[in-house]
Amino acid sequence: MDILEEFNTEELYVRYAVDESPDDRDFAMHIHEQCEIYCFISGSAEYLVEGARYPLKTGSVLIMRPAESHRTRILGNEKYERYAVNFSFAVTDIIDPRRILIKPFFDRPLGRGNLYSARELGGETIRLFEEMRGCGDQYEKRIEISTRLFLLLELIYKAYLRRVTDGYAPPTELSEMLVAFVNDHLFEELSVSLLAERFFLSPSQISRIFRRATGAAPWEYITIKRLTAAREKMRRGESAGSAAESTGFGDYSSFYRAYVKGFGCPPKDDMV
């Protein structure tokens, strides 16, 4: 992947990236601790969010909230071009402390309502992302990016309000039901064999469906979700031991090893 331009601070990260010859193996499932707006420019790909599959067209926008798993699935060898911006509440709360513009990210089930078409957003999103690539020093770039971020959020919020507001139908695809079940019971006892029994499938079928739906093996998915939740608890003042126990880790030593492997640092480094 070639990141052709980026702006990176603790609260705000914008990038414009291109893969001339994309390889699906290079795009793993991941989650963020901030909200993300992704804009597809070109290529042959689809987007996976929590077991849901979204087709991509030029100008397609996807939104993800913190800890919402996602990945690109490459379908062909065409040049893959996209923009993305990640932002924390520290950026948006300055202008929108009631977090009205953030509702589209949170007022929906995981993996539902992520995609907005270019038509829904008035065809403005690519231009706004392109304008984030302006010249200037860090201070000027932050102003340019922040103002256009709020314009993007306003477009998404208005499109969100225009959509049907009588709730989201429950998932009907097996893959989506499987991922939803895992999230509903994330901090409880979970295993591939338990999922196989619950959905009347073999463990190998469960693993295959889950990996196809999310881009990760079941236990890999469960672990990173639990680790992210534990990290957030510690940053709010909870002890590492309590955070580990409350997020489903059986013992502290396994939590510690997983944490170091996942985040590259021991839990104490993320405690307040």
C-alpha cells in the first residue's frame, strides 16, 4: 500500500492511499478506537463490517464507530484508491458537544447502516476529501481538515435523517446472525464448539463462515474485541485485573500475553 498523503495527530488521522496491484491478503480485519469515515474512489472491492457485506462504487462512504470491525475484500486486480479519516470526540465536541452529528455512528446495530451512496450525500464527499489534502503547515492543515470533516458529518447526518427511522430489521444472513450472537455474548464463555452447537454446524463450518464474513478467525475476532474493551475500561480508571475479568478473560496471565501481542505494550502502560 502506498499512502500518498496523510495527516496524523492523536485526535485526527487522514490518509489518501492507493494500491496499484492490490492483494486481498494484505487487508486484514481491524478495529479502531476512534470513529472512521471511509470513501471509496476506485477499484474492484467490497467492504465487510461486522459480518455485513457492502458493495463499493465510486463515492461510496462507510462509517464505523469505535470497536466496529471492518476490512476491505479485494475482488480484482484494478488499482484500489480510497480516503479515510479517523477522529476522536476531542475534535467534534468543540463544535458539537451534544454529539448530534455522531448519531449515525452509534444509533444503529453493529454492522448495520454503515454504507451511504454518493447520491445520498449529494456527490460532495470526494471533493471534500480532496480538499483535505491542501498545502500549508500543520496548523493550517488541521483547520482545513476539521472544517471539511464537519461538512462531511453534516451530509451524513442529513442523509441518516432521511432514511427510514422505524428501526433496523434483525439480520437474516447466517454470517450476520453468527457475528451478532458473538457480540451479544462477547464477555461470556465463547468457543467455536459452542457456536457450532448453537447454530447446528460443524466447527470447521463455523470457522469458514466467520472468516469469510469478517476476515478473521472466530477466536482472533473475539480476542481483539475483548482487548479493546478492556483497554477502554482501564483508560477510564479500572484496574487491569478487573478489566480482564469483566471482558471475559479466564486468567490474568492469558490476558497479559494477549494484550502485549495485540497492542505491543503491557496493560500498565494504558492505565490512567
